[in-house]
Amino acid sequence: MEHHNPLEQFAIQRIVPLHIGGVDVSITNSTVFMVLAIALITLFLTMSMRGGSLVPSRWQSMAELSYEFVGNMIRENVGNEGRPYFPFIFSLFIFIPGIGWWIAGAILAFSKRPTVDASSSGGTTNV
């Protein structure tokens, strides 16, 4: 029986080692995931708003709801003084849940499927 440490999946591994001016700026697995998440989010927002119409599609509606949710949250909490911070807060709001959902989906998609042992069900299996 193999023994695996569950924390191994979170290990940062260098993919492309780079050193610039004595600073380690290597491309890691974490870097790849973040760049991929940003690319997917950019693709989602760009494609959902490309054919903007008065009656929004499902994708356009999701993008607009995200935008309005963050905009209203800033207006209610900070007022109009918070408008300069909207792009930063919106980026965080989209990036953090987006990468969380993407990682959770990847973990679920690539995780081992549970197997059923007929002997563990007390011998009452329905076939």
C-alpha cells in the first residue's frame, strides 16, 4: 500500500527556472494556474460582452450581475469616493472565486472515484 502525503498536491514546483538580477523569478505551477485563470476570466468577460444587447444572453447577464454586484457593494460601503478602487476590487472579486472554483473543479475531475466494496455493505447488495 502506497502512503501519500495529502500536502504534496500544494507543493510549488519550478517549471522554468529564471534568475534576473539575483532574484528568483521562476515560472512555477502556481504561476501557470494563475495565468490560466486570468486568461479564462478575460475570455469569459470579453466573450460575454462582445455581442452586448438590450436583452442579455445568459453569459452577458452573468458578467453584468458580477459588475453590478461589486459596483453596488462599493457604493453602499464607501460611496462615490470608492470609484477609483473599483477596477482593483472587481479584479479581486472575479479572480479569487474564479480560481477557487477552477481548482475545486480540477480536484473533483481528477480525483479518484470512490469504489464500492460489496463486503462492506453488510452483504446486502442489490444488483
